[in-house]
Amino acid sequence: MCLGKTADNLFLQIEECYRSAVNVMDYHFYFPEAAVLSAKTILSNSPAEFGIGLAEEEALKDAVKNTDYGEACCLTDRIIQRCLDGGYPEPDKFRSGLQSLFRHISLFFQMEDAFEQFWQQEDGEENIGTFKNKLYALLELLVKKTEEKKQDRNSGFAERFRSYLEQHYSEDIPLEDIAAAFALTPTYFSNLVKEITGDSFSRNLIEVRMKKARSMLQETDFRIYEIARKTGYEDVKYFNRVFKKENGITPMQFREEIIKIRRGTHE
């Protein structure tokens, strides 16, 4: 039941009372279990305007970007609660404001098609509880697709990164140069390499160089200084220090061990 505004002269104000009662019907969105809604109570606590701040939008974007579904839901709850702290906005405006927020976020992550398809689904009778669940479900979809994109990006980047090292390990590779080759800033490139491989760029480069050095020591007759240069080390003494640190023995000792193993195999 919905009660319109009280009137001093019902005959003269009946139309106004009727309109207020009709308007209050929409507020069942906020109070789906209420048996009676009063225009006097509801409309007096209805703010003329409400808005969602840019900082709130950016925080929600960050949560989706970090694929943190729990944080995204908590932020959504806080946004909704803040919107209702000053009263109950017109339900259509409230829904439209939240829908616009989530559309902006979908556009930011280039998922506007997924947003439109999701939002067009029929949900039956809607109230604030079902509306929040719809937002949670949309967040889950955005987080899932973001995670899939990240995995695809990481997989592709890892292959390109490893291929680059395999092709250029013998060269001097400043961080700035390899980052530029990937069209990334040095800081972002370093963070991405660490995120995907678990090690720094320099650590990955050393591993590739040591792998190549061990292979040359086993399969070629190159002198140690030649192998050093072929694996990107102009200073053979520095190469020896790095090799020993990584392998526990010097390059010469490594080669001698290989020779012993081969002799033992042939005896």
C-alpha cells in the first residue's frame, strides 16, 4: 500500500496526492518487504541529486584491474551506502547512476559488448537486493575477463621476452633499450618481467647467458675468453666470477668435469 501526501483540502489537492502516491510506488525498490509506504516519509528523505565521485570510480577500476573480486564488491557496497546516506534517490536515477558507472568501467577495459549483453538480460522483478546481486555478477564477469586477458598478455609477453633474450644474449642490452623494443617504459617493463617470470630482467638475462655458456663449454672448443664474449661479457674475469657464482665452479673446472665424465663413459 502507498499513501500519498496529506492534504488540507483533499478536494483541491486530490490530484497532487494521487501523483505522490504513484511516485512512492517506485520506492518499493528500496523496501520490497514493506506493507505500507508513506509519501510523507519517503519523499521528504529523497535527495534532489546524487553523484558518484571520480575517486570511487578509479578505485573500482583498480580492483577490477587487480582482479580482486572481493575488493570490487566491497567498494560497490560502500558506493551504494554513501549514495543512500543522504536519503533515497529516485530509484530510476539511482539505477541509472550505478549503471553508468559500470558502463564507464567496462569501456575502460574495452568490454562494452560484454556489458551490453549482460545488462540486457531479463532479471524479473527488481529491488535493491537483486540489483546489487546483478552488479556483483557483472563485477565477476569483468574480473574473469580481465584475468583471461592478463593471462593471454602474459603468455604472449613471456614468449616474446624469452625469444628476444635468445636472439640478443651476446649483446649489451640496457634495460632502456629492451623496454623500448617492447614499447614500454623501463619501470613498467621491469615490473612486468618480475610479475610474469618471478625474476628481474637482469636475472633472466644471466640465466640465458649461463645456459649458452655451459652449452659452448660442452659442445665446442672455444677458449674461455671467446665464450665470454659470445655470451655478452667483454671482461673474461668478470665472466669467470659470474659463472662460478651461478654454477659453483669456474668455466675451466666445468669443462674439465665434462671431459672426465666423457672419458669415464668411454672406458
